[in-house]
Amino acid sequence: MQTVYEILTDQDEKQRKSVLETAAEIIRHGGLVVFPTETVYGLGANALDSDAASKIYAAKGRPSDNPLIVHIADPSEAEALTEVSPLFYRLARAFMPGPLTVIMPKKDIIPASVTAGLDTVAIRCPSHPIARRLILTAGVPIAAPSANLSGSPSPTNAIHVREDMMGRVDMIIDGGACEVGLESTIVKIENDGLLTLLRPGAITKEDLFALGVEVRVADAVLGKLKEGEKVLSPGMKYRHYAPKAPLFLLDGNEKERRNFLADKKERIAYLAYDEETLALRTLSLDLYALGAKEDAKTQASRLFSLLREADKQNYTAIYAPLPDPSGMGMALYNRMIRAAAHQIIRLSL
Ligand code: TXA
Ligand code: MG
């Protein structure tokens, strides 16, 4: 397939309009367009067109039992697609447009290929101006998973997108780096009116609590899922974001991490906090800067990029500190334990 590559980082309005009109045309005619969002890049198709949505699975190499998120330009559009409850509007007023996805019972207009046969659908209203304008110009909701090949980290800039999607989609819109860098927070509105947090993101559990809603964190989020247990969100059962070199998470303090890394003889990489890089520079390992220890936001924006970079170097192993799972740290913890296939090394006695 021939892919048209368009840069929309510094274009004038005329250029922007013309690119978005072409992209919208592609979507309306059942094609695939990769576009930037504030979280990660999305691989979009018309969410009301079953065949178009099916093409997404082929382009990503995604298992057909893993449903897609439907993107809308305004929360009010959810009513045509789902059985909307009052809690949705509370969430929408507080967090939309923004990095929050809400799962609700679907209406018939959403084809089964979008929801992988489930009777619920995931709805998200992105805040990125290019994403919003694309949805508005297309005039249809856009189904879009992250625009990576299945199993590799979600793309947070256009270089990642090119690596994975050139030749697999009709158009790629390069809108620069994604601000958040981790995928949206996913919550499900349950029958009893409570929320289940299925995937943590930039909208934190604490943000949801602050709204006065009750939130239950699904066991799989922090890796507590036992063998054979049912997963609520199909995507949570796959080993995602997996680097080729094994990733290990170090559970210990700075001194314990340094002592552990000092003993390593192989060619290894370490994703380091800014505060520890100076002390580690004498060791024979490659350092990848995650950001300051308390700055989970910066770490989140860099994580997938660093994993992709480190993965090109054929290390024997990649190590990283185990994050503290509070606030935005929960999203980091969730992505990192999955990239590490739950391999945590306990350094403290
Ligand atoms: O930030 C994001 O959400 C990005 C951008 C492009 O919007 N999209 C994204 O999509 O991360 P994807 O497909 O990579 O992840 C969607 C997750 C999957 O884990 C999937 O299983 C879950 O959402 N999901 C979708 N529909 C669901 C449903 N009806 N019930 C439970 N989980 C659902
Ligand atoms: Mg994904």
C-alpha cells in the first residue's frame, strides 16, 4: 500500500485545512489514517464502517478479540453510539476533551468488528487539535487503537509511526511529539453506577476520587491477576510494549540499585532517574534518562521512546527502577510491569 506522509507541525492554515480534508475523505471512504493525539498516535478508520474497522486489525497485526476505542469530537456525540448514563456526563464535564476513555453499553450502530463482539464500547474525546479537527471534518466517529504494530510500544512521535506503519496505511499525519506519551485512562461504568479503572493514564485514580466518584482498580492494573482469571479489558491479557531484550524492574533504593548494576558484566542498559546518573557514570552500562525521580509526567512522556531506542542496541538486558504506583506513577507502573513481563528483582531484604 502507498502511504501519503503529511507534516502538520508548522504548516499554515490553508495547508492544514487541505491535508485534513484529504484525510477526512480517506476515512469516509473506508481507508486508514494515522493521526496524533495528546496521548499517543492513533490508527484511525470510520467507526461506523465494519470493513474499514477490520482493516485496522490487519494493519497492526492485532488479535481480533481486542476491541478498539471510538473517538468523538464532543461528548454529546456519545448519545448516538452508547447508552449514556449521568456518570458519563460528570466525567465528561471534568475531563473531556482529554486523556480519558469511558466504556458503556453500545448501540447497534457500532459494528461488532469495532468492539470485538462485546456489547460495550469504549468512547474517548481527544483534546489534540489535529485529532479533533479530523473527526469533525470526517463527520463520523473514528475507531483508533494506538498506531504501533501489535506488541511494540505505542508510538509517541512520527518517527515511531513511520517505523511501524509505512506501507500499511493510506496516510500518516505527523503532528510532532505526543504530550502525555502513555495511552488514555480507561474506566468502565458498571451497572451499579460505580467505576472500574481498567487502564491508568494521565487522568489518575486520585483525579477520579476528587470528583467524588467511587473507583475500583481492576486487579490486572497492578499485576495482581492470577492464572486463569477473567480479564475485564481484553487488551490487558497481552504482553504489550515488550522490548526484545528482557526488561527487569529493580525494587530497592538508589544505593541498592547502584550496587546491583555495578556487578553486571554483560552489555546492559539502565533507565535512570536524573538524580542517580552522576553516580552511575563510572559503571560500564548505557544510561537512558527517564527524568527526575518525582517527575512522573516527564517519565511517562519518555518511557516508550526510550524503550524503542534501547531496543535497537541489542542489549543483553534492560533495567529500570520499579516506579511508585501513586498518582501518574500508577500508569508508569502498569506499563512497565507489562513491558517487563512482571520480572521484578527485589533488592531490599
Ligand atoms: O490514548 C489512547 O487511548 C490511544 C489513542 C490513540 O486514543 N488509543 C489506545 O487504543 O490506546 P488501544 O487499542 O491501543 O487500547 C485500547 C484498550 C485495549 O486494551 C482494549 O482491550 C480496551 O481498550 N477496550 C476497548 N474497548 C473495550 C471494551 N468495550 N471493554 C473493555 N476494554 C475495551
Ligand atoms: Mg495499544
